[in-house]
Amino acid sequence: MAGLNRRLELIEANRKRGKDQLIREALERLTNEELRAAEESLRAEARARGEQPSPTNELLERLKQLEVETIAQQRRR
């Protein structure tokens, strides 16, 4: 039973790594203009809900961080 649980954990870990890779590849293709458009879209949605979006959007900050990491990895190759 422990072996089965470990195998399931490994499968899940591999799935998450694959998902992270797909995200990095998608971010490689985004331009700064597209990132700004995504940011504005998220802010507009927040305003439509009556919320005041924070000056720094956590999602966009994470996307920008992933973009920087991806570029750094490409340079190392």
C-alpha cells in the first residue's frame, strides 16, 4: 500500500511539473504589451465587481517573475 501511495505522489508531482513547464512556455510567448493588457483586464474586472484593485496584482507579479526565470533559463542553455 505504501508503494502505491508513493507512486501516486510521484505521478502528481510529475503532473505539476508538466503544468509549470506549460505555463513557462506560454509566458515565453507573451509580449510586454500582452502582459499590460492582461493586467488592465484584471483591474477592469475588479472595478466591475466594485473592488479597488491593489496597485500590485499578485498574479501579474508572479507571471512577470516566471517570465524573468524563463528568460534566464533560456540564456543558460
